[in-house]
Amino acid sequence: MPVVDIPGSKSITARALFLAAAADGVTTLLRPLRSDDTEGFAEGLARLGYRVGRTPDTWQVDGRPEGPAAREADVYCRDGATTARFLPALVAAGHGTYRFDASEQMRRRPLLPLSRALRDLGVKLRHEEKEGHHPLTVEADGVEGGEVTLDAGLSSQYLTALLLLGPLTRRGLRITVTDLVSVPYVEITIAMMRAFGVEVRREGATYVVPPGGYRATTYAIEPDASTASYFFAAAALTGGEVTVPGLGAGALQGDLAFVDVLRRMGAHVETGADRTTVRGSGELRGLTVNMRDISDTMPTLAAIAPYASGPVRIEDVANTRVKECDRLEACAHNLRRLGVRVETGPDWIEIHPAAPARDVEITSYGDHRIVMSFAVAGLRAPGISFDDPGCVRKTFPGFHEEFAKLAAALR
């Protein structure tokens, strides 16, 4: 039975780096993810004057509750949405002038709801080219705090950035949310803030964050549940069995709920205290599923959907259109290249049973999740290749090697 060691969670590593930088004292992060996104975040902190010490299995961060040591800095966020959205909120609590830019792909992704909320809190910032997009300059002079309204209907990361900022403001924050996707990611943020000494309260649609700052700690990063979805899907698709240690009943990440989708399709799932096992039953049933809260795993399901006995309809995933690429259209395009009948709407995709074609090159759109998802489809569609296989370095540089090992074991 293959046991797969999944690298640390990207989402948790990024939040932990923010919390460690903001905390009073030295924080040790155990088993952080080492990938393009997280290295970019750590590099951004270093440019801002935070000390980040890195060994293979632990990173240590000297916290600066007063804000960045550098009074001026240029930060390049690469492709990282967490870097591009969290670091402007972190520097707002400091004092200085900070310029942020990012890759072309990240420049296209929206920032305006967060920019508006920061401006409403008195932060001076300007978008240098296109309003609501990078590049962005923040003229920071601390944040008083108070009440603010936020639309997080495109990304929960806007809310996370403000929640993380809250304890660094002079009066704390009351954030009223008008729309919110990916709720489990906000729950991760709140649980992690608690580990660093801050208790967030909810009053209906309002999140109440007290002032007073964070305490340094030692924090272990759990394996990435979105990444685990490819290995769980491989078991369900092939009738094999896969166990992922470190992800169990107590996991913070909502994306582990992807195994419940596989269970509805006929797979056997066992969730222990600290591990999850998926065993394929030899069949996959069609279904209609709302994936609003676990939308990063939508491409994983789309890639195995043609092998189901009936249509697979995925609903309420409009926010997947503003990720690294328009993931809904990317899935539809690649499935059609494989000869699969697909229909799409503004926030849904329906995929019909098919015997996918062989020897098809998948268009990756530079998106790690498209490549990793269609690698799973390749277990049953021989000869699948990718125009940009290396884009997996964003979250899992060793993905292709690990997946090849698993494929051999499942055979």
C-alpha cells in the first residue's frame, strides 16, 4: 500500500511566515513547504529587513511587531498570490515606503477589494499602472484600526490579509464581510492566529480582531491537502490504495473534504487521527457537487470525471476563473482535447463519460494545479504530456518524480 509524504501546506506556510514576522520573539517553523511561492514570500520578508534563517526542515524568523526594519524596499512577489496580498497588509502596520510588483500572471489577478479596505482604514497606497492590480506602492505610517467592510467574493485571501493585520493596528479591527468564498481557508487563518496568541470573534458577518500583537512560538506545518488530492484521486481512479500521513481528523485544511467527494463517487475513505486512506472500489459514479469551499480541488475532480459512470457536474466555482489562470476554461479546453464532451457556464462545468484519447499534449496555462490534475488523468490516458511541466515548482517541485513512483506502485 503506497504511503505518500506530501510537502507542507502552501497556505499554512505563507500564513505562518506572516505571523512569525509580526510576532514578538523568534518563531521556529517545522517542515515548511519549500517551493517557488514560499521561497518568494521568505525572500520578500528578507527584502523588508526581517531575519529569516532557513535549514532544510526548519525556518526561523525574528519577529518585528513594530514592522519592517527597512524604511524603503522593492519586493517582487513572483507568481505568489499570498505574497502579493499578505505582504502589503504586513507593511501597512510599519513605517516607510514599500513597492510591490509581481509576474505577468500575478499582475492580472485582482487586488482591488483589499486595496479599497486598506484605503478605508487610512493606508496610503497607489496602483502604478492598472487600478486594482500590481505594481503597488504603500506609504506606511501604522494603522489606527476600527471598522471596515470587505467583499471577499473573489478570494478569501483579502479577508485573511485583514485578519492577520488586525492585531498590529492600534485599536483592532471589526471586518464586516459582504460575500465570502473558500470559508475553510479563513478558518485556517483564525486557528493559526490562536496558536500565536490572538483570539478572533465572530458576530454574524463581522469578524472582531483585538489589538495587542502576536506571541512567537514553534509551529509545525501540516502536509498540503490540495496537493494530497491528486494522490487520493489516483487511488480512486485506479482501484488502488493511498495513505497520506499527517492529514487526519484534526487537519486545519478544508481541502481534505475532497475525499468526501471521492466517497460519494464510490471510493472507500478512512480518516484517522493523523492519516487518511483512500481505496478505489473499481468504479466511479457521476454526481453533482458544490465545490465553492474546496475550489482548488475542482481541477482534480474535472480530470478524473470522464472515467465516471455518469455525468459529473461541478457547481458554484466562479472564483476558479480568477486563479493562476481561468481554471474552469482550462479544464474544459484540455478535456475537449482528450475527446470529452464538456459544457460550462459562468460558475459550473459538466463533464460527460468518455474514453479519453491517447498521446495528447495538455495546455498548462502556467498553472501548477492544471498540470498536477491532468497527471492523474494520464494514469488512464497513456501518452499525456505537458507544454510546461515545470510550473509545478510553484507548490511541489518534486511532483513528477513522486507521482511517477506512485503510478508504478499502483500498477
